Amino acid sequence: AQTVTQSQPEMSVQEAETVTLSCTYDTSESDYYLFWYKQPPSRQMILVIRQEAYKQQNATENRFSVNFQKAAKSFSLKISDSQLGDAAMYFCAYGAGGTSYGKLTFGQGTILTVHP
Amino acid sequence: KAGVTQTPRYLIKTRGQQVTLSCSPISGHRSVSWYQQTPGQGLQFLFEYFSETQRNKGNFPGRFSGRQFSNSRSEMNVSTLELGDSALYLCASSPGTFEQYFGPGTRLTVT
């Protein structure tokens, strides 16, 4: 079974600084996708960034970028120029095709605090 | 495009009762997935429907069931509620790719 592990229950960063959230996963699949979702206090899950496993290039969305290390099964999220609005719970998620289509497996989450 | 909508947003039920939650996906999305979020267990996959067929199911007891209608709207039902069913229930829709777009959730409290 696929598992996703986020080893940092909480992280904090100063406004305008950079922070990296860690995620590792375990799978025997070759075709899969990885995601970072943000859940602010409103509880609305927001897709931050996605990475296709077959792509070697790391995904980037504005201030958000990932470091995807396929061999190490590592998928970290870097937030640059942190803003107060980035404060939220961040979830790493894994999705695969075949019999698992439509199912995302989530990590336990990392609470990010942004200090002014 | 309107986002995923879930109704009701909050619900209080008594142990032993049953409950039905509703989810309307983003227009054009044919896949709807349901998740349960609790402080102890985190986010857990319940089931996924595509074109009115359940394609995938998580490890939940048979008290949890769902269905999807021809307009892609989905409902999930929980029968014989237990205190442990108190949770945030999230619905997500997908256009057929792997990414999912979530609704605001339904907060269920069982007393």
C-alpha cells in the first residue's frame, strides 16, 4: 500500500523568508502524481502544486516550487518570500492510476506558522 | 466556473441516526471522491464515483455508502451513526486527471 509521510508536524518562518516542507512516500507504481494541498483555518483544501512522476523537471507555481527526488521518493515544497496568508496546514498527497484512480493518499500534514 | 459545493455545511446528529451529505462537482467534472478528516486519523479516502459507478473504495465499514447521479452530483450516507463518525467530510471533483478540487466540507457532529 502506498504511504505518505510528513515528518514535520509544525514549522515556522518569518515573513519574506523561505521555508521548506518535507514529504516522503512509498510506492511500487511507476506512474503516479504528487501534490501539495493547503488547508487554511477555513478548512477549504486548496491545490498548491502538482508533479507528474514521469517529469524530471521540478514543478513551480509562482512562489511555490518542489524538489522531486524520484529515486529517494522525496517530494519537498519550498515557499519563497513567505506571506502571512501562507499560514495553514499543508498536506502532501499521492495519486496513482489503475485500481487506485480517484484516490489520494495524504500525509499527516505540517502546520505552517508565518511570523510578521 | 463555480467550485465544488457541499450541503449542509454543518450537521448535528444523535448516535444511531443516519445522515446524508450532498456534493455538487465543478461543471464538467465526472469524478467525485469523498474523504473523512479527523484529528486522530487525518484524511482518509472513503470512495470515488465516476459516471454513476463506484470505481474505488477505502477501508470503511458498510455503514458508509454513496451514490452518484446522472448529473454527477453525489451523495454519501452514513447509517447507524457512532460517536467516532464525527468528522469533517470532504468531497472533491476531478476532470478526469489526477488532481482533485475540494469543496468546503460538511462538519458532522454525532452526540
